[in-house]
Amino acid sequence: MRLSIVHRTAYQYDAAVSFGIQYLRLTPYANASQRVIRWTVEAPGKLTRWTDAFGNSCDTLIFDDPGDRIEIVAAGEVETSDTTGVLPDEQGGVPVETYLRPTPLTDADETVADFAAPHAEAVSRDRLDGAHRIATAIRDRIDYREGATDVQSSASEALRNGYGVCQDHAHVFIAVCRALHIPARYVSGYLHVADRDAPAPAGHAWAAVWIEGLGWVSFDVANRTCGTECYVGTAVGLDYESACPMRGIREGGESAERLSVSVDVREKRRPAS
Amino acid sequence: MTRFFDEMSLPDGEVRGAYRALAQWLEDTPVERLKSKRDEAEMLFRRLGITFLVYGQEGGAERLIPFDIIPRIFSAREWEHLSAGLIQRVRALNMFVHDIYHEREIIRAGALPAETLLANALIEPHMHGLDVPRDVYVHVAGIDIVRVAEDRFYVLEDNLRSPSGVSYMLENRNTMMRLFPDLFASVDVQAVEHYPQELLRNLRATAPAGVDDPTVVVLTPGSYNSAYFEHAFLADQMGVELVEGQDLTVRDGQVLMRTIEGLKRVDVIYRRINDEFMDPLVFRPDSTLGVPGVLSVCRGGRVTLANAFGTGFADDKSIYPFVPDVIRFYLSEEPILENVETYVLRKPDDLAYTLEHLPDLVVKEVHGSGGYGMLVGPMSTAGEREAYRARILDCPENFIAQPTLALSHCPTFVDEGIAPRHVDLRPYVLSGETVSVVPCGLTRVALTEGSLVVNSSQGGGTKDTWVLDS
Amino acid sequence: MTMLGRTANQLYWMARYIERAENMARLIDVANRMVLLDVPGQAHESVWGSTLEVAGYPEDFVTFGGQISSSGVVLFLAFDDGFPSSIFSSIRAARENARALRVSITSEMWESINTTWLELRDYDSRTLFNGGVRDFCDWVKERTHSFRGVTDATMLRDESYAFLDMGLAVERADNTARLLDSKYHVLLPRDEHVGGSVDYYQWGAVLRSLSAFRAYHKIYSDVIEPRRVAELLLLRGDMPRSLMACFDRIAGQLESLCQGRPQECQRIAGEIHASLRFGRIDDIFRQGLHEFLTRFIARNADLGAQIEHDFMMLQRSRIPV
């Protein structure tokens, strides 16, 4: 499937921002399920490309021309194929065991541990099957509800709340898998939804677990599915903090920040010949 | 009762060779003169402002670390043994850090368990696959040593993140030379004043590839930090700029310093700020101490941090028991310095043994430092042991235990006169062009009679440390 | 090795704060004397009111809740730790800067400012009202003179010195201009001609507060007359607290700092310097002294900001995005 993606992020300030620096993780990686045809990142400042330890293509964005509006546009085309959610190639330089360590957002506290315990047996019998059961159980437990949580919400909070967005589902899934000694990682990226006619207000996030002999298997817990050709990943990491599309600081613009995001993912149909 | 090794005298009371001149001098010097010299020393330290801030006290009180005027002395032969062991250990630890962030051969060879190691929160994922100049991660190491017998030196702890105290080592010598020029005239003590130049040479040697005349800076959290004096001292002695995070900025894939002549590139940052505060774009977002974007410059190979990110796992108390194996694995040599036998309470057998032998053991928190939160068995009351036992059982993996070491003692000038007090030693090992150690160290002394806790935060003092020429 | 912008900033502000403390002491001293003199037609309230105005923050005093009385104003201007220009706040800020600058200044300078701070902190403000205001003001002046003496005698004449010197001069020029301006427009009666005994005392007080009373008589050997007071304090380079003397310093320091690297601040300083150097007092009075001073104060502030911009590149507070 050929997907055409436009991802706009705009920050608006009441007072001018004099300097800012951000790490952007907005460029899709290449692997068995996705091939980048063309891709650009545009921003009002200077971009320096680097690769982080997880193998993500990052840009450091510096803006030092004072302004009250900053718009970042990532856009391009990606050719995807369905690998039933399995990615055999390990693209980063981080050892798989790294994905066992808990982070503040995926800490296996008592709530998480209690939730994980009943799945231990299934996991020890068959990891992949266990992971499917965990994914289903999480989705049954946590309603999809937008705007009820934010990026600071931890897996444990989402479990206790019983509601959240795709990011919360991913964090809970990761926390539970790690508690059961399955390496699990966070993926941020884009999702093509066939019947959506308006751009989405945010990107998408899901998770992947490492199954020895198979590779990384993607789980979109929120949508009760494994990865398909509708998914384009841009960054992987331990959790939202290390895989988020952008993170930075600014100097100036002390007043409130208004953020608007639009993500447009369309299938690009080849003209009928 | 334990027999403690006496640094100055042999069991029959005869003075060791290295201490002979000092012993004679002490005998010739009236106590009144020693007292007046001690007061003079204190005045010098106060005037120079060699103070440290005591956290937790109101207003962050500035305090002097007590200085003892009687030096601790090593013969050339003793030092040769000790320094060879230190250099060996730090070489191996540097190779260990490199290996963990690259091929992980030590894990493949089965010498260390993969999961406990790689899931260790002190391993910095962002260091994986990153090459650093000359493969040096630990530019400055402070290795804590205790002596229990003639040729038996134990390593108590490796400090591989941002060890402090070297300014005291240098100022102690400086003060001693001012106070007792006559003493130095009669004894050949190896010089130590070149430490800052050695540090600078090693820092420059690890500048990013292609930089001819590297700019080195010392990065401090600021003038409110307890070790600010030391940061300013080292920058001053090396003749480099002392900067705070706000003085540095990242542009065009480089770290730049804000000067009165505009932005100037910085190549090597000797930083005295912990990893988690260094880059708010990856670590703690609320940190105002660090340099936003510095990680991207590190990954691009355009700046050297000393010490590198992610060295903390290698001095973690949970890794400590493996260090002798680390030395054997990378160097195919037997360790010259001994490790203290360590019970890892995560292991049920070790836990059981420890709980049975609490009165004989020292129990420490895995992530603790500065002598806080530990139980010194032989010095503890039954009540303290019971309280500690509960803490251990609550979370055994947070603790390790070691036998109580019979720390050597050294004559010390205290209120009662000259009396033995227990000492340890922190030498500073530098890596860069080579691995080296200046012939000195910071000797810490427990000023309370019988005490084995030498930490300055717990009422310890310091002494000048002499290594004799021959 | 080139200097950090932040270090330059700390040196510059340390000097400004020291100078500010001294100016405040002078201001208090003169007002206190005028109140004691009991000048006819001059109520105490208006003396202290105008003093607060020169200090730049009359509204602060209102929020401070004090009635305008000698003791209240003196306490406020000297010791209020919430008032940023009080002597207490200025010395504290100078000492904080000095503490961070330990490697950049001489140990004598540090000891001088540190001693001042320790003594000030232990100062018993009650003694002020047993006739001690004058003693206190003398003590402040003596300490700031001592600091400058130590600076002069021990500090290498490099960029560090240049920033200290500029800080002093920018702050001093601002103070002299404000003092002159406040006296001028407060005192000039709408329709009357300037003159008379009230004016004598007022202008005399201005001269005294700037240590220029004797100099005036030496130079002019005549009665005190506003035009000459203004000339002395604006245009005469030999009068150390005059605007001209301040700008001789600033222009000289910028000349050496900007060698080969022209900066906007140097242009601004040159422009102000020229207006003082080639200005005529009659022209200034024709255009209006108040207008001249208002413009000067604004331009001097512009210069201060431009010096910070050109040399110090300060980081503003960081906000996570």
C-alpha cells in the first residue's frame, strides 16, 4: 500500500520565542514492512540529522529567529507491506534486554503486577499467544477515551482509571510484558484509517514485543490488532519519553503555548492504466 | 579484639622505614607548636574558602573538613604495588564499559548474567553503539582503598561517575608545605602539584577526532553546589573556563560557549553534573543545569564528555562483586588489589547468612553513598540491628553486606595528643592518553576514637598523603 | 582565553550594585541633612517624597504601607530586603555576584565585599534613629570606596576590569541624571524665576550629595546657580560623578573591548558621549533641561541593554515544550 502522509504541528505563542531546541523523531524508518519513497521535515530553523541509540532518525531543530509561531511539517510517501505485524530485523543498536527495564511510565507497581500475574502461565507456555491474551485483556479493561489522560500518565494510572488513549494502551501492554520478562517497546508513528475523511488530531502509538526466533511483533492494543500495511512507524523506544515525535525547550514565549496537530494519512492510488 | 594494621609502627613498636623521619620530627616538635600549626592550617583553609556545603542543614552551612597535620606515608615500594593495581583495575573497567555498549563479549562468554546487567537502570541506552575517543569512558576514577595488612589493600568502592575530593588532596599538600617546610627538606616526597596538568593533558587527548587545539571546560551545577570550590579550583588550575549549563548552547551539531566575543566551540566538557541533569531533551525535562541538545552532539561525535554518560553501572554495588572477573576477562591477569567479600542480598543464601551475622557485618544500600544509611554491625546496638533487619527484609535486593574490615590506623593529632585513628585512601586514576595515577591520594581519617566511618559527611577529616621517592 | 558572557554580566552588575548602594547612601544622607536643616517652606514629607522619587520607586513605598516619615523612608531605602534598590538588597546582590566570581576577581576584592555584607547583615538598624543615619551613610560610602580602592589597586586591567568600570559608569550616570532631573522639575516653580534661598539649599544639597559642593566653588567662585550646577554635573569631564566623566570611561572601555569588532553599543555610547562633549549648556537649557535628562536616562538605559546584548548573550529561562 502506498501511503501519503502530512503531519503538521504548530505552536502559537502570545510573546515571541527567542530560542528553541527540539529533538524531532518524525522520519519513518526502513524495514521489512515499510519503504520510504520520499520524506521531508520542514521547520522554521536549522535541522541537524543524527541517529539515536534505538536506531531512530532524529533531527535537532534549532530556531533562534524570534517568532510567535512555529510550524513543523513532516510529509512524504511510504510504501508498506503486510508482514502480519512481524519484523524480523533488529534495526537499533540497543540490546533486546534493554527493553526489559522499567521506566517511570511503564513501572511494574502492584497494580501492574496484579494484572500481569494471571497471564504468567500462558506466557510461559507460548509467549506469542500470551501476548495476544494480554493485549485483549488490556483492551477489555481500558476504554478508549480521548482527552482523559495526558502524556505524563503512567501505565499503572491507566489501569486504575480504566480509560485512556492508544498511548496508554501501549504503556500498559509494555509494562505488563516486561513484568513477565518479555522485552517490549513503544512505537510511535502513523495509522491509515480507510474511511476517515478528516485529518486526525494526533499521531498514533502502539507497542511491539520480542519473540525469540520470530522478531518484533507489533500490537496495536487500542485497535485490537497486530501491525498491518496501514501502519507506518517513525520511532521506537522504551516508552513515550524516548520515542515521542518531538521534545524540546524554548526560551521566551513565557505565556501559554497553543498547540495544534493534524495528521493526514491517505492511500495514494496509482492511476488506473 | 581485632588487631589493626598500624601504618607507622611494626608490631614490636619499631617505626617503619617510611615513617622514620616523621617520627623523629614528631619527637622533636613540642605539642604546643603542633597545636599552633594546626590552628594556622585551619585559618589557611578558611581564608582560601576551602569549604563544603552541608546539605540538610539550615541555610546550607559552609563547613571546613577537619585537616590533620600528621601525614600518612607510603614507601615507594608500597605505592608501586598499589598504583599497578589501580591502573589495572581502571583499565579493565574502561574496557568493561566499552564492551557493554558494543559487542557485549563478557555476556556472550557467560562471565556475567545478561538480564541483571542489561536491564540495570544505570546502563544508558543512548550509549549503545556510540564510539568515544580512545575508548575512554572513565577519564577520572576515584578508587576507595582500605588497608588491612602489610601488602593487603582492598578496594572498597569504585567511583566512576564524578568523584570529588581531589582539590582537598592538592590543598592538603599545599598547606603542609607552607606549614612545615623543614619537614619537606628532610624527606623526599613525590610531587603531586602536576595533577591539574595531567588531567588537562588527558582531557585534551580525548577530544573529538579532527580537533587540533581542543577547548576544554569544567561544567559545574553552580556556586550553590557543595563541591563548587573544587570545580572552580580545578578550572583555575587547568587554566580553562568554569561554565554552567546556561553558558553553553547547541547549534549546528556543536556545543558552543557564550563568550563576550560571541559563540565559541567547546570540545571537551569535564562535567560535574550527573547524567540525568545533563540533557533535558532526553533525561529530566525540568533540569536547568545541563545543556539541551548535548546528547545529539555526543552521538554525532562532536563533543567529549568526561566522564562519559552511563558509567554508573560499572561502579554500582551490584556489579562490584564481579570486578575481579572483569579484570580477568579483559586483561587475562589476576587482580592485584583485592575485592572485599560481598554478600548480595538479592541471593537467598547471602540474605540468610547476613541476617544471621548482622553484628559482624557492614550492610550498605546498593545505591547509597557518602556513608549514609549503612549499618556497621560491630558498632551497632541490638535495637539498631532489629530496625535494620526490617529494612532489609522489606527489600533485600536493595542491600549488600560485607565483613567489617579492620581499617588500618595512623597517628593523628587530636585533642588528647597524638593517637591512632582509622584511615582509608582515595587515589585518583586518570585515563586518556594513558592510564596513570599521581603519587598521592586523599587520606580520610575517622577522628572519633574507634570509629571506622571516614566520610566527611559523618565527621571524618583528611590528611596529606606522602609517597616517598625511594 | 576569552571571557564568558555570564562572567561579564556578573562583573558588570556587581559594580552597578556597589555603585547603587553608594548612591542610595548619598541620597539618604542629603535628605536627612535637609530635614535637619529645617529649610523654610520645605516640609519633611516633600523632602522624603522627592527622595523616594529619585530612588525610582515611590509606588513601592505605598505598597510597603509606610507613611512618609523619616524613619520609615530611611528604613525602607536602607534595609528593606524586598525593595531591590535598597542598600541591603544591593550589597547582597553584589556579594552574590562576587561569590560566583571568586576565580575572576582578586581575593582582596572578595574579602572587601564579603566583610561589607557580613557587617551590614549584623547592623542594628535601631541605631539609625539615635542620630546614626549619618554614621551609617558614611560607613556605606567608606565600604564602597574601599571596594573600589581595592579593585583599583589589585585588579589586572583586562576585560574584567572593563566590565566593572562600565557597570560603575552606567549606574553612576543614571543616578546623577535622575538626581538632577528630580531636583530640577520638582523645584522649578511654574511661573517664578529660579533663585532664592530655598533653591540655594536645594542645589547645594544636590552638589553635596555628589561630592561636588567644594568643586563648584573652586571652579566657579560664585553663588550657586542652576545653570552652572548643571554644567558641572553634565558636561565637565574633570568632575568624577558628571555624565561626561562617566561617558569618558564608557567610551574608553568600549574602544578597547570592541577592537576590530564594531558593536551597536559602541555606536550608542559614542553618540551620547559626543552630545556631552560638544554640547553647550545654553543649548541644553534652551531645549529644556528636563527633556535633555529624560532623553539621556532613556539612552543610557538603551546602552545598558545593548551592552548586555552585545557581550553577554544571556540565556533566558527555559521552558519545556
